[in-house]
Amino acid sequence: MSYLHCLIKVDIIINLIDILSVGGGSAASIIAARLSANPKINVLVLEAGGIKPGVLNIPATGPFLQLSDFDWQFKTVPQENACKALKDQVRNSF
């Protein structure tokens, strides 16, 4: 698919929707559902990622998945009043 082809498809989609929600978290999904209850409003919800494996639903696996393909791999600067249990008070630091 060429870059121009992508632009054309996006242009077609943009003309069909009224509201674009970037992120499908719990709050955004509820708002999108309520807005789409009105048949005159077309809502598109964009969410990153694809189908996730079941292991991601197990809270205890969280620490082992940091800096993996299932993590956004964001690192923070040391926090004075947060991340007290983490090494150097930095998220995603091993």
C-alpha cells in the first residue's frame, strides 16, 4: 500500500466520522458508546495494539513484562514522591 493510498483512505474515513476518540480506555469507551447512541453521530475509537495474549491479564506477570514487546517502554526520571518501591524510584528501571 502506497503512502498516497493511505492518505486517500484516511480522507475517506475522516469524511464519514463526526467524533474521533484516540484511546479506548474505560472512560473513552463509555463516552464513545453514549455518543454513538445518537444515530446521527458517527464515532471512531482508535486503540493501539492488536490481540493480546492471556498472560497479560495476570497481574503478577506485570513486572516481568516491563521493557518487553508488551510494554510501551517509557522510562521516567527519578520521582521524589512516587515509585518508592522501584529501583532508584524510576519506572522501567532494572
